[in-house]
Amino acid sequence: MATAPTKMTRRRHLRNALLAALACFLVSAAAIAEQALLIDRIIAVVGEDVVMLSELRIEATKLSQRLQQKGVSPMPSVAAIQKQAFDSLIMNKLQLAEAARLGIEADEETITRAINAIAQNNQMTVTELRDALQAEGMDFQTFRRTMRDEIVVRSLRNREVTNRIQVTKSEVDSYLERSGGADGRTAVHLLYILIEAPDGATPTQREEARIQASRLVERIRGGDDFRSLAQEYSTGQNALQGGDLDWIEVNSVPPLLQPYVAKMQVGEVQGPISAGRGFHIIQLEDVRSGNSKIVRQTHPRHILVRTDELTSDEDARRRLEQLRERILGGDDFDALARSNSDDKPSAIKGGDLGWSTPGNLVPAFEEQMDQLAIDEISRPFKTQFGWHIVQVLGRRDYDATDETRRDQATKAVRDEKAAEALENYLRKLRDEAYIELRLDDINN
């Protein structure tokens, strides 16, 4: 009979789980001690801020650890890792400065919730998270500041870029028309290289980039390793990972690449594809196939009573108990929902919420709904919106393939538009900022 793990064993497993999930934050104590022996100095001035040599070394160490955690092979050169680390530091400082100018902040409650979520995702308490961080040489307050900066940058990007993206029905229709979907593919594994032309490139410069991309295609088709070439030449975000985009749902492939991917065979290379910032090269690493997407839908109706300064939780619960007893006694659910429910959009329909796919409703509501038999009425229960009683009118298996494809297509179009808009936004930030580089002999 297997024995239960000791507390020490459990803590060791938790520590390992944390290291895997937080590789981007943790720097080994030995690496930090080594940095302390170096003479620090300014290597760049970014607006009113600076980048220190110690910052670059620590950021490069974290990036190297993250690549090792992902099992990237071959590992990029030290110079390539330092370049990406340096670019990341500069862009982070520019975004934090812009967020401060716009008054974007992260309050203590938001930061605490984010840290609690990280601890929960790694099956830890916050205390265990703190201990694990300190054991690896990271002060908890430093970790907290890192979380604050990430939340601020994400808020800036959402406000200035993501939330402004709109996707039209015609864009989704066009995407689906291009994607085809013949041969039953559901997902593809892609490798990607971007050869970028300089900003404001002359025709000659753009032709030079095209020639370089064409030569890379020839080398790949001649047997050279795609991943090694991506690490050396690509300026795409996944360059250090060998250009590996991992598995992508067929209907989530970027629209630019969709017409090519739809016709490619495993191992095939396409490019150079001229678009936007430069020239793109892709290789189809593998494919997955599948059948239609059948989901179990539920048709519920409900009555909602919200709580406020005049209606307590007990008042709401008792009121719904009374309404439930009336319905069980023969009163009409539809009529009582119209006159009593605080969910006005559904109240005018007798509380009817229509056919619901898993994930459409909040988890607390779905959990109660899923336990009910057809026509059964729940006891009062609470969600973030207030107190409910719910009745299930029916269940069915539904072919959601078309809806799923449209949802995925919408996301793919949105993601590509957002990525392009973010690239332009960050480039504008950098172009308008004062940046003075002092990079001589950074390895010394």
C-alpha cells in the first residue's frame, strides 16, 4: 500500500511546480551573487529612466532560464539572448513611463489578487510562494513590484490597443472563405521566420530583405535546420524558440498565413511571403484532424433577486423560497419572473435564458443548473449577480461546429489586428522617445 507523501516531499513538489511556472521571474541565487561582483554602470538612457548593466545581465539570465525550461534546442547564442533582453528592458521602461503619463496604475488589491492566483495555480499558499521565492534568491517585494509592472503594462496595452480593435462580419466571412477547412484538419504546428525590412525602407533595402528571405528558403529546402536559421536570422517574437509557434487551431491561424497553410503538406516550406513589415517564411511541422464539435446545451430560465442596502442576502433567499413554493403550488413561472426578476433582459421573456453552451454562464450558476433534472426548480443559490432560482426546460446535443469556427475565426482576425496594432504602437513609442545607448563591452 502506497504511503502518503510527507510534508517535506509535498513542499519539494510544490517548489518544483513553482519553478516551472515562474521561470520568467526566478533568478538563481548563484547568478545574483555573481552579478553583485560586477561593476554596475548605465548602458542606456531611456527618456528620464536608465537601463543598468546589472538589469541586462539579470534579464538575460531569466530569459535563458525560460528557454531552458521550454526545452529549446539548440540554445540561442549569448549575443542573441542579450539583444532580446535589452530590447525587452527598453520597451518595458517606455511602456511604464507612458502608463504613468496617462495615469494608469495597479492598486494593491489587484496586485494581491494576481499573486493569490499564481499561488493557487501552483497549489500553494501565498506563504509557501513567498518561501519558495526567497529560497531561490528573490525578495518577495521585488516579485510584487514585478507583478505590478506587468499589470500596468497590460492595462496600457488594453486601453491603447486591444480594446480599440473591431472585427467585422465581412472580415470573418473572408477569413473563413480563405481557410477552406477541407481534409478535416483541426490544428497545425508551424515554424516561422520573419525577415524584417527597416522602417521607411527604400526599394533597394526591401529587395535586399527579400533576397535574404529567398536564400533562407533555399537553405531550408536544401536540408538546413529551420529552427537554427530562425534563431540566427528571424526578428519574429518566437525567434529564440527556433520560430516555433506551437500548435494552433486551424481557424486561429493568422489570416496572412491562412491561404498558404490550408494547402501545405507536412514538412512543406512556403515563402518568402511579402506583407507588412517584411518577408515571412513558414514550415508545416505537423497536423491534427478531428470531427464535428458536438456540445451538450441546456435551456434554463431563472428569477434573480439582487441584494443592496435595502435587500439583505437573507431577504433575497427568503423571497425566492416563497416564489419557488408558489411555482411548485401551480403558479406560472413565466408570470412570476416577469414581475419579480431583477434581470430585466430575461424578465421580459419570463426569465428565459435560451439555449446555453457550457462556459456561457458564470460557473456558480452552471454548477447548480447542471445538477437539475428537466423541469426541476433549484433551491435559492447565490452568484456574483445576486440570488437565483433556476428551472431547466430542456437539454440537447448540438452541432456547434459552425459557431466554433466563427468564434475561432473572429479571434484569429482580432489577434492579428491587435498584434499589428501593438507592433505599430510600440514602434511609435520607441521612435518618439529619447534613447541613448552605451553598449560598449557589455560582456566585460
